[in-house]
Amino acid sequence: MSSVAGSFKLMKSLNRTLVLNSIRINGAIPRSEIAKETKLTAATVTNIVNELISEELVLETKPGISSGGRKPILLTINSKSRYVFGIDVGVNKIRFAIADLEAKIVVKETEKIFHPLNNEDFLELLTSKLQIMFKNFGEKKSKIVGIGIAMHGIVDNKNGVALLAPTLKLKNIPIKTVLEKEFGIPVRIENDAKTLALGEEWYGHGQSVKDLVCLNIGEGIGAGIILNHKLFHGNDNSAGEIGHTIIDINGPKCSCGNYGCFQSLASGHALKESALREISLGRTTLLREKCHDKLENIDGLLIYQCALKGDSLSVELLQKTGRYIGIGIVNIIHFLNPPLIIIGGGVSRAKEFILPSIYEVIDAKSITPNNTQVVVSKLGEDGSLIGAFTLVLSELFNSINSSLS
């Protein structure tokens, strides 16, 4: 009997997931269309919808178009019935935000990271900021169902541990354990490039494909790989560390100790180093004026701004970066051959300068006619943050035994 009861509970959960996702994906849909899409009986759909309405996850809204007879009542997700926390850990700052069930941000704040710091300092920074934001959210704080965290470096997503955060020079940070003990709600942590890929699959360019690769190009370079709608982690959670693939053995030294890594040639940090090298050789550039001769203040954003004003060095640097990114993408195409590659991160803002060079290299270096679409992230600078929300939302909407629902 226990086996039968367990099977029934599992089937009920699966059916609930089908109905809930049908409503989420369609935006507004009548019960009859849900039954057609899910191949469930009308009675089953009605029972599940009634449950979801009672839990305030679903709302009945205005009548739809009638095909003869009474107009059907449309169902939508009650986006304000629950909220999720998202945290995006960067090199020099951490972004904190609260979003609704459609991943729309309702509160966003930023905290600066002061270096150096240890694991305890980092966890205290997260905890204290979250406490303040929970308090400021007032009565609605009880509706927050989870915390999703986008973390750079190598992450053990199952145990919620940041195994290696190289730019922070930290290892083995027990983020999930500490935050769940403090706040009593589920915490999900993932590598930032992987969260970006997940966000793009749910809310960006990846909604129509089952396989994609998402490049996160900022101070470093990482990749999120989705195969058959699932994040690929690899044997040791390090799948996607494409920034440390070597594309020029005679290239500059990388932070990992090797020479000629992809990210030592095409990241935001590499872009800055190239600019400083050219200036030291006497190149005339608008960058000097804009940084008031404080060359340490040059960064990718300033280079992009100067390129927009026609500064020849800045344009040249971005085009060169685009060529290196193109080489990295050619390697991905030859190895995985995905239908879609998405470029995100700070460097992607300069798309009008980097994309032509990327496409030129792909066309020249691909060994077969290329049918992989290469685009810039639809989610922009909030991509990893939206991905952090999605870590929680994907469980709420997809998991048959989710602790979040």
C-alpha cells in the first residue's frame, strides 16, 4: 500500500508541475488549453488549478476569446504571491536583489567588497546585508521562499559550498549551511556563468532551444553549458572553465599560473592590460584625458566609452578582443556544436565593436559551414542576478519534491 501511495503522490506532483509550468510559460491560459497541452483530463486540471488558487500561486483573470459559448476564464501566475532573493558576487562588489515569481526585480542594492577578506568576513557581509533587506521588506518578508546566489569560481552546487573563489582568494566557503541556519529558508548556490546560462534559458534568448553555451566575459571568462535543458557540471563541478583553455602558449601569464589562457587575452582585465601596454609605448589616446592620467582607473567601460567617441586605440582594442573571443567560440563550436552561444558579462556591452570581429573569425576558422547562432545576452548586466533568482524559481516550478513550493 505504501508503494501505491508513494506512486500516487509522485504522479500528483508531476501533474501539478505540468499545470503550473503551462500557466507560467503561456502567461494567460484557460483550463481547457492546459488540458490539451498537458494531456491531462479536465477534472485533473480543475482539481490542481483549485489547489494552486488556494495557495495563491495562480490567479483567475479576465475572460479570454470565446470559440462559441461562454468565454473561458484565463489563468495566470500570481507573481506577487512569493518572492526570491538573488545575490550576484562580483570582484569588487556584491549585488543583492529581491524579485517576484516572474524574476522582476522589486528591490536592488549593492555592497562594496573590501580586500583582503577571509571566509568569515565574506559570510558576515552576506548575512548582515540580508538581515537588513529582510527587515526593510516588512510584512512581505514572510513571502520570501529562497535565496539564489551566483558565485564566481568553482562551486559545489549540491552542498552549497564555494570551493574556489579566485578573485576573492577564498576557498571552501560554506555559504548554504550558514545562510540556511540564519534565515531558515532554502539557499541555492551556483557558478555565475552557469546561473547566467540558466537565466537565459528561462527568460532570455535560450527559451526556444534545449542546448546552449553561455559565455560570461568580465574580469575573467567562464561558461555555462546547458544540455537537454540541464546544467552540465562535469566530474568535479569545473565544467565551463573555458577561460583557462589555452589558445596561445606564448601569450601572457594568467592568474591561474599558465600562459596564454583564453581569459588572459579576451577578458575585461586583459583589455585593460592591453590598453596600458599600448599607452606605455606612446600611443596617443582619449583614454589618458578621460582618466585624468590616472592610468589605474582605465577599465573596460572607459575603453568602450572612448571607442564610442571614435578613439582609434579603444576601437582597435575592442576589435582585437572580439577576434580572441571568436577563437574561443570556434573551439566551442568544434567541440560541442551547440545551436546557440550567448555572450554575456561586461565585455558584451561593446557588442557593436566586438561582434563583427567575432563573426569574421568564426566564418574564417570553422571547418564546416557554421549554423551556430552567436548573440549577446538578452538579460544585460542583470543576467547573473536573474540567473540567481532562477536557481530558486526553477525548483519552485519544476521540482516534483521541491521544498520551495
